[in-house]
Amino acid sequence: TAEPKMDGLAVEILYEDGVFTRGATRGDGRVGEDVTQNLRAVRSLPLRLRSDPKPPPPRLAVRAEVYMAIADFEALNRARLEKGESAFANPRNAAAGSVRQLDPRITAGRPLDLYCYGMGEAVGLRFETQWEVLQCLRAWGLRVNPLIERCRGIEATIIYFDHMSKRRDSLPYEIDGVVIKVDDLRLQEELGSIARSPRWAVAFKFHPRQATTRIVRIDVSVGRTGALTPVAILDPVRIGGTLVSRATLHNQDEIDRKDVREGDTVLVQRAGDVIPEVVKVIESKRMGREKKFSFPQRCPECEGVVERAEGEAVAYCVNAQCRAQVKERIRHYASKRAMDIEGLGEKIVDMLVDQGLVRNVADLYALKAAQLSELERLGEKSARNLVSAIEQSKARSLRRFIHALGIRHVGEQIAEILAQEFGSVERLAE
């Protein structure tokens, strides 16, 4: 089968005896957030399934994508701006933020929709093909994208991709590619999965959308490993529903290769429809006032020494106590895919580090509610909740903890291997 790749939030919905009982985000493929009450507010989610022509199984897990239509997204942003609230960057962020709201009443006021695309658990049911699964979901009253097609052969699949690529700008919702799946479920089972991705499905992304704008200046950001990345600060430009004001320039070699200068008019795209990057300079637009960029010899955050190893493209700040690095390490440690510390957002991390309350991740566990409640815009209740969330993070898996440490070249997959091999922090430390 071939289907549009929806740009929304993946969820899993559980029905028991045909009645909706629970919903969760897909998370890392194993653990997600419970969003049951919020999903009840999604207008296209049936709370009870039809039983014609045959009843659903006693326990059914359905996989779906929650999204927000472009027109609804634009109307929501207009309403937010009129109230003095910040606008969402794009429909995907709006959908994800709405589903993850702590107050279900806020979610109920958001124009969310969903399309179902597969099953997880289906007690007592056997299907032969993915296409049969989709027809059954439709029969039970679940919403399935009408643009999904059964393609016989590579040529038909390529035609489908080209057709969707041409239609994407006329659709009422955002798509960023096409997902191709093996139709035969027996073959799906034989092919299996690796990490978070099935071997029987592949996503093909469309060519990135592009726009022309001007580079106001070039800044340098410092990552958690000390890597220095030049970033073009742009005159804001809208690319595929997202307002873009920053774009990566990767490294000094890329700047030199493209001859990028401050003040240049440039072509910008969202790589993979996600990360903004400068594609090329529009040299015909040069006025002679553009300024060449010189990479800093000192860290722009801490004035520490900057080193670039021979043969490497990336330069690093070697000061491990660099405040920018400390902040990024803590943000990574607290992130959803690592220790998942709810409430420890970007601004709070900034305040904790800037006021000297936290110098490393270990300091998080010594924080008291009284200290936190003195921070700007953080009341007593929020402070207590944050201390509780930090304490709860101690129960996270070894895999998450290893990933959270932010060791260079140790991502989620390597963290999983290390956790299985050593089994405990103590053995790993040895």
C-alpha cells in the first residue's frame, strides 16, 4: 500500500469491547504519554465502534496520526495573536501541543482530526493484508485516509508518489512524503523491525520546500558537546507553513564552499521538511555591502579556547564548564527521549544555570522546592511539581539514563546495547 505521510502526532488508541478506553502517544515505540482524556476531544475519534458487518475484537489497538488542517491552524493562530498569545510555528507543533495539554478543556477547544493507518493488538483477529486491515477499520467507523491506495508494482508506486508530490500544496493538511508498506502481513512479520523502524515500511520524503530571504547576521551556537555551529539569522520567511528566522550553516567549510556572507540574499529550505538550512547564495542580488564571516577563535559564550582537529569539519569549545554547554547538557538530560523530566523547560534551565543553582545534572537532584519557588514565574505549586518530576526520573530505565548522559557517539541504539550488556550503572562504571 501507499499512503500520504501525515505531518502530525502518532498515537495509539485502545478499544475494549468496542469502547474507547485509553490513548497514548507513540513515544519511543515502547513508552508514550497517556493522553486518554485529550483524545476524547478529537472530533473524528469514535468513542464506540460500529459492529457491522462483524464486531470488533474484545481488545483492539489502533494506530493513528492526529493532525490539524491548515485552515484550522491559521484560524487558531489568528485567535491566539488577537489574545496576545504566541502563534504556533506550524500545524504539526499545534497538533502535538494540543494533544499533550495538561488541561483537556484546552484540547477540546482545538480543531484536531485524525486518520487511522494500522493496528497493533487485535485479539482473536487474523488478516492477510494491510489493505484488509484498513477496510476493516473503515467498517468499524474509524477514519482512514481516502488517498491510501493499493499499488501493484514499482511503476504504480512511483506514479503514486509523483501524483502526491503534485497534490501536496492543494491538500487541506500538511504531508511531507509518502509511506510505502508491504501489503502481505505474513511478509511483514518475516521482515520484522529494527530499533524504532519496521523493515516492511519505508518513508519517501518530497523535495524540500524552498524560499528566498536575506541573512541579517551570522551567529555561532554552542552545543552540549562543545560543537560550534554557525547559524544564519534571517529576515523571517514562511516555508511550507512554518515561519523560519534561523538556518544552519553547518560549519566554516560549508560557509567557504557556498561563499555565504552577512547581508546576502539566499535560498533557504527545510531539510527533510524539518531543519532549515541555507542552500545557496543568490549572487545576482549582491550590492557590495555584504560582509564575509570569520569563525571565532574564542567561544562566543565563555571565551574559552576553540579547537578544530585535523581532518574534522567541526570546531569545539574545550571548556567543559562553558555555560552554554552545561545548559544544553541539562536540556538533553531532561528531554522526552532521555529522562523525561516534565516541567524542566528551556527557560527554567537557563535560570537554574545562570543563578548558579545547577552546574551539572547531579545538582538537579539536590534542588529544593523553596529554591525553585524564588525563580521568576515559578510559583510554589510549580516548584513542588518540578521537584517531584525530578525525583520520579530516578525510576527511568538504564537505557534512558545512558542516552541522557549525552556521551558523544552514544545515541539511543548504542544506549540500548550497553544497557543490555551491562545491566546496571555499577557494572557500566567498572
